[in-house]
Amino acid sequence: MAFDHEVSMSFLVVCAIFASHVSAAVAQGTNTNETEAKIFLDTFNERAMEEYYKSISASWTYNTNITEYNQAKSVEASLEASAFSAEMRLEALKFNRTGFSFDTERQLNKLVYVGDAALGEQDLEELTNLLANMETRYSTGKPCKEDGTCYSLEPDLTRIMATSRDYAELYWAWDAWRAEVGAPARVDYARYVELKNMAAQANDQPDNGAYWRSWYEVDDLEDQVQDLYNTLSPLYTNLHAYVRRKLYDVYGPRFINLRGPIPAHVLGNMWAQSWLNLNDLCQPFPDKPSVDITPTLVEEGYTPLRMFEVSDEFFVSLGLIEMPQEFWDHSMIKKPTDGREVVCHASAWDFYNQVDFRIKQCTDITMDDFITIHHEMGHVEYYLQYEHQPVVYRRGANPGFHEAVGDVLALSVSTPQHLFDVNLLPEVVDDEEADLNFLMSMALDKIAFLPFGYLMDQWRWRVFDETTTEDMFNEEWWKLRLLYQGIIPPTNRTEEHFDPAAKYHIPADVPYIRYFISFVIQFQFHQALCDAAGHTGPLHKCDIYRSEEAGTLLSDMLKMGSSQPWPEAMEAITGVRIMDASALVNYFQPLIDYLEEKNAENGDEPGWDEMYYPDDPYTFGSGTILKPSIVALLFPLMYFFIQLF
């Protein structure tokens, strides 16, 4: 499953989830009348719903019909929204918030940081057009083979990566996509970095990475996420060693080194961020029934609409808000067949008018997309729950909360019992072996993602603070992917390439640490909701379906939006005020024990040496941006002697 979904509003620049305080340098207003401040905030709220609706509508039109005209109109509307945000910032700065109530001060503070809108008119227009160009390039990219056949990312290349076991075919898809959308974005991205840093400095932050981190309203976000990652890293390295052995069984010693990192293109996903498509190779007990419902969805004639209706029924069963008619009337839930180019990247949309909420998804009839639907519907449920809040509070408690809400519900939806209850599994086998099969499928999705979710913004934070300079963009990208993921590219990469831009969130200007955070806190939420539902037994067997008690606990938190700092929202649902990885570890503990046992049995040591990688999908070469280990240097020679005998 692709865990790369967000509240995506292309080219929209709004005064969003900014820090909850303003520095003394910008808080020198002279108006101390709180009544006047409240009147101003009411006026802002009414105007904001109109201004942002126009901008988001233009962005939706572009995303669902990519043309030069629609791109230009989207850019124009985005610039108008930015001008409005800048205007409101100046008005907010007229108030001296000393002595104001918490709520009034918090709303005004959120209006002071206006993101890219703080740039001058010319710079803002340049940045907005850069973003438009990068996303258009990404969304319309179609690499072609010599016979003239061209492949879109979704569904064409995605299906190849998910289903093929042909090393060369996977290599072509992987490399062709990066050649098509990666390297061409390099110049634009370098200028984008300059402009984003200028905007951050205009918002009282040293660089754009610091600005993004300020949204979490804590001073030590980097330390917090590092501590979480350190706790979870052993889970990943054990899974990595197990999967590496399974891939070795498929591709042999020519391509898989049992002590080395894994080539990035053989893990079932264009970015190696989810390994769920290797589930058939990795099942501990293949004779047990599979939890893959894709064949059933196809056999039963499921359509995208029917899959969305099943998801909606899940939310309603918890006593949550069902999708309004406008959602069904206006969402794009399958790829158009009328020739339009669209942005297929799945996303949920809040049009800020308290009525219009939509999803954009090129749905395929797979279990992967069935789960993705629940994730995106979770975003919309969040919108519906906090739509009564002032505009500045219509956000998740922090960005990770929004991503976690859909995923926490998907944890229930993924269970064999739930899939059986909705007639998508013929039976539920309740034993230890079946449990391990299920947990393996979840780990290939959840645990495999953790280092990728962590490193994406590690790379960008260092780019923004200039620790990583333009002449090191690709080198540093692959160093991080080796360090945290234990993967390497299937062929030599240089600074002529720009592989980060082959991932949507890089050219689309979408921060990513939210996903890592969400993968931790969703298990905290899951444990709390399961307790509310009266669940007993292992956490991985919990399904909160039809529990109004769990639904009420979740709803009470969702309604808060960002009206309180996120620890308040965390406490409201979990009873604690910190992000904690223990629930995730608890969920996967039976599989952790199994992986440690199997790796020891196979003589597979978790971790990886640095090594050379092939210059093409057939031969080992000598060029590399990584320092080789002695084992790696000897590996081709060892393979030669093996073949002799």
C-alpha cells in the first residue's frame, strides 16, 4: 500500500498550520482591544471561506484536467489567495496580544505566519509557477520504450513494480521513471529551495526546514522523531534481513548479497517505501489462507464506487458522519477515460465552505487501494468533524494526526475478522500461524515504511539549511537511503540524476515527516480505541467496527481540529501527552519474535555492508558513489567460483 497521501491542494498557499507563538520582533501591535480583535477574526473567517474556496476550486480543476489554461488559472487563483493571506497578516499584526484570551491570541498568531505569501509579488509568482511546472512534469510523465509504447505511473508502472519478478523489466520501469521526471526537475528544484528559504526567513524562521518543523509547536521535534526511530530501527533491520533472504531465493547471488543492502527496484514499489507486494514471497506459512482480498474484489465485480461505499459504511458504523451528497457528486474516484490528463496521486480535499469535501483517486480494484480509500476517507471525516471551527483551526492537531486518522481505521479494516464480516474473506483461520501471516503482511506495509518516512525530510532539512549543497543532492539522497533503508540503486547514479524528484512529495512541496509520525501515533490511537471498544486479546486482532464507544472517543478528538496544541489532542484520545512507539512494538511483538528466530536459524545478520551495485541489470560494474566493503569487492569473484563448481 502506498502511504504517500496528504491533504493535497496543489499550488494553494494558505495560512495553514503555523506555530502557536509569534516572536517579539513581529508582535509589536498597538491595538489592545480584544473585542475589536474578535470582530476582525470573524470578518477574516467569512472572507477566508470565500477566498480559499476559489483557490481550491481552481486547483481541483487543474488536478482533474491538466491543461496549460487550467494551470495558469490555478496559479492565478493561488496568487490571489496569497495576497489575501498577506493582507490578513498585516491586519493581525496591528493587535498587541498581551492580555488576550488564549483562543483570540492563538487565532491571531496563526494569521501572522503566512508561508509563501510573505514573499514579494515577483518572487511569489516565480515560486508558484515553479511548483506548477514541477507537478505538471511529474503528473504527465510517461516514459516510452523503443517500440513507442508509453507508460503512465498509475496504473502502468505501478503494476509492473507490484507484479513483475523480472529483474530487467523492473529495472527498466524504475530507471525510466526517474529519467522522465527526476533529472529534468533538478534546475527548478534548486531555485525552489532558494525561494522557499526566502519565504521562511520572511516568516521569522532561518530556513524552510525549520519553518516546517515549527508547525509541531515543539522545540525538539528532530530529537523526538530520532528517539522514535531509534526505538523502531531493530524491527526494520530484522524485517530487512528476512526479506533479503526471500529475494535471494528469487534472484540469486548475482543480484542479492546476503550481507548487503537490497537493490531498490525489486521491493515491489517504485520507491521501495512499501514491500506489501512481496507478500506472496514472504508469508511464513504459505499453506495458510491469504488475507489478500484482491482476487475477491475482482471476482465479485467490485467497482471504485462500491469500494468507497463499503468504506463509508465503516465510518457510519462507529457513529461518525457519513459522506455528504456533495462528496459523491464531485469526487474523482477513478481515472477518467475521456482523454484528460489528471494528477492520480490520491488526496483528500477540503474546500473550506463547510459543504464541499472530495477525494481524488485513480482507484484500481486491489486490496491496496481498498485500504487507501479508508485512509483518504479518514481525512474527509476529520474535515467533517472540525468544519464548525474557525478556518485557522481546520487542521489536524499536528500534520501527523491527519495522516494517522485514516490509518488507524485501516488497522481495523485490514484484520481478517473484519474482511470476513464484510464478505471479502471466505473464512477466518484463528491460530498462531495465520496470525503471523497477517502480521507479516502488515509489517511489509508499516514497518518497511518507517525509514523511508524518516529520511525524506532528513534529506530536505539538510538541503534547506544548506548542509547538503546542490552539487551533492543525489549523493546525499542515496547515502541516506543506504544508511536508513539498507537499499541501493540498481545502477550507478551521479549528480546528472535527481532521484528525489521521482517521489511526488518532493516536486509537489509536501512535507513528509508527518507520515513517519503518523505511523507511530496511529498505533497509540488504535490501542486507545480498542480499549474503548472493550477489546480483549492481542492488539493486532482488534476491529473497532460498529463500536460507537470507540467512535465517540475518536470524534471528540477530531472536533478539536488544531484549536489546542497537539499534546492536548493526544491526551484526549490516549490519556498521555507524548508520542510513544510502545503500542506499535506491542502490535508486532509476535512477528518480531518470529523474525529474530528465523534470521538466527538462517544465519542472517540484521544490517548491511556497503557494496558495489550493477551498472546495468545484467553485469556487475565498478562505478559507485558509495565506498565498497571488502565483502562486496570479493562478491563477484566468489560468484564466479561458485559457477565453476
